[in-house]
Amino acid sequence: MAGMTYLAKGQRWVGRNRRQWGFGLLPGLLTFAGYAAAFVVLFFRADNVIDWATPFADDWASPWLGIFRGALTALLFGGGLLLALISFTAVTLLVGQPFYEELSERVDRAEGGTVPESGLPLWRELWISARESLAVLCRVALWGVLLFALGFVPVVGQTVIPAIGFCISGFFLTEELTAVALQRRGVPLRERLRMLRSRKLLALGFGVPLTLLFLVPLVAVFVMPGAVAGATLLVRDLTGEAAPEPVEDAGAFDRS
């Protein structure tokens, strides 16, 4: 699929600029450390949270009390993992906004020679990015609640629904990554979503494999710079910008 091609191209692009790829790991590492700390706290406090949330079950006979609260604990961890998966990209992009902006600009310059600019100050770009990321997370949360409920449907809930969930996660992951380049082009969230819906196979081909990769611990940290580069290349396709033969950018980052 074309989306997977852009994902591979992005990884090759940062492979030719390894110094900045190494620098690009820092936002992901910081975000990963924060999420890891949150899961450690959740691990030690999950039982207390479930006990506090279900006082009505205190008098239930064994083994129903253990089964009920054990299931809720599993759902809590599963929901936390899904939330982490969905929000990791948004948080990492927010933390690493200055670098990823620069990386995206370098890709545009190498591929087309021109660099679209928003003309906004950094604080304004960060505010817009945070606001729109929150809007995306709300949309994903609504989908998550719906899919969670459908997950209890026999057979379909254990086969079709998880596949749909990966597609939805992949679509919104593509939106978050392409937002870096599209925001510089002055494209608002609503228009970005419309563009991606018009090229669903392209968006899913890019986002779904990346979602599966992100399930492997630490992989998201190492592929994030390449994912941003690939998303910029994908944006150039979405916007119909000229795509001449790539120009080597060897040394472009050596000035950093």
C-alpha cells in the first residue's frame, strides 16, 4: 500500500541524517519515561482504585468478588494501555514540537526546495497543537467507548471489533503525524480530517502498521523521527505538491 511506502521512505530519510535522528529520540524517550512512571503507579494502586470504585461489592461472596474486581483491574490496565497508545504520539509531538517542525521543514526543502511556513510564533503553534490534539483525543475516546461496548458482542466483539479499533487508531495516528506539516500550511483540523477521509487507504496504510509497531515497547521512540518525515512526504501527496527527484540533504543537519 502507498501509505506503507511513505512510512518506509520516512525511515530511510532520517537514516541519511543520523545525527538529527539521534537528537529526535529525546522527546520520545522523555515521554516514554513519563508513561512508564504512570504505569508503575497504576500497577501498585490499581487494587485500591478498584476497591474504592466498587464499595457495593464488598459483601459479595467468593469467588464472585475476586472475579468481578479482577476483571475490572484488567479493564483498567487495558484502558490505560489503549489511552497510552492513542495519546503517546500527541504528547511526544507536543514535547518535541520544535525539533519535529525543523525535521518536517528539512524534508520539504529536500523534496521540493520550498518550505511552507505558518508565520505564527512558537507559543501560538504549541497552543494550537495542544488544542487540536485534545480534540482528536476526544474523538478517539468516543470511538473507544463505542468499540468497548461492542466488544461484548459474541464472536464479532472478539474478531471484527479489534480490527476496526486498529483502523481507527491508525487513522487518527496518521492525522496527528501529518498535522506537523499541515499546520505549517495553515490547514485546520476539520480540513485535515476531510483530506484524510478522502484518501482512507493511504491514511490507513501509513497509520495501521505504525500502530502495530507502537505496540512493541520502545519501538515508538525509535521510529518517531522517521514517522514524522514520512508523514511530511505523505502530506506532499495529499496537497498535490510537486515531487521532483529527491535531493540529497547530506550535511543539511551537520550545521546543528
